[in-house]
Amino acid sequence: MTHIKVTVDGTTYEDDVEPRLLLAHYLRDRLGLTGTPIGCDTSNCGACTVDLDGATAKSCSVLAVQADGGEVTTVQGLARDGEWTPLQRAFHEQHGLQCGYCTPGMIMAARDLLRENPHPTSEEVRQALEGNLCRCTGYQNIVRAVLAASAPQAGSGQQVTEEATA
């Protein structure tokens, strides 16, 4: 067993873990943070994407011991005092989900994009989300949601036009 200390969604945890334990399983099984789904266990789908020390990481390809001393933010740690972020609101308002399984990873990847590029084009959104798979949608509403969140009045219920996402 290896002793780790990691901050997850603002709370610091100390645990003894098997060196081979994946971060995704640590978050879900040890901490009960089931908002980070495991879609493939091979890092192909991106559903398990989290923020690790300021950058997105597919938690099914990171060992929990690699997060030792680090800071992890999951989709569950984004809302503050029960209030969704503009990006979360935009996913809701623009219908950027169907079954919702990929949504946590999509939101985390989009969040990373918007930190680096607050006003991306439709093509830049598509490129940034390339490592995240959705089996339900055609991605159109996901792109609309990210573009809506990047707008100056993000989360105000505005509708992004078809031309803006073409």
C-alpha cells in the first residue's frame, strides 16, 4: 500500500491505496464521487475526464498515486453553493446531453478549452472535444452549449444560432 494525500473538489483526503489503483476508481469507490463515470477503462471515450493540477486528465489512465500531493476537480466540484457554472447551465439550456453519460467529461474538457480560449470558434470547440465520445448525439447541441457558455452573457438563456455552429 502507498500513502497518498490528494485534494478533491476542495477537500483533502489521506488514504492508503494499492499502487495500481486508477484515479477513476479511487474517486468513485473510495470517495463516492460517482459523477465521474467510467466509460471504457482505456482512455478512449473521455467520460472520466477530470481536472488534475490545472489540466484535464482521463482519470481511467492516471493512477491514484500519481495524484499524490495534487488537486483534482471533478464535475461534482464545479457548482458553488448549489449554483451551476455558466458552462453547466449552457449544457442544460442548449440540450447538450441526451443520456448524460459523456456529459461530465464533455463539461470538463470544455472547461479546459474555455480557460485557454474564452471565445472559441465552432471548429475550435470540436477540436477540443475530439477526445470525448458521445454515442447519443450528433454533437451539435454540445458545441452550441460550449459556444453559449463562451458568450458575454453566458448562461442567460440565449440561443446559439445554427450559423454559429456550422
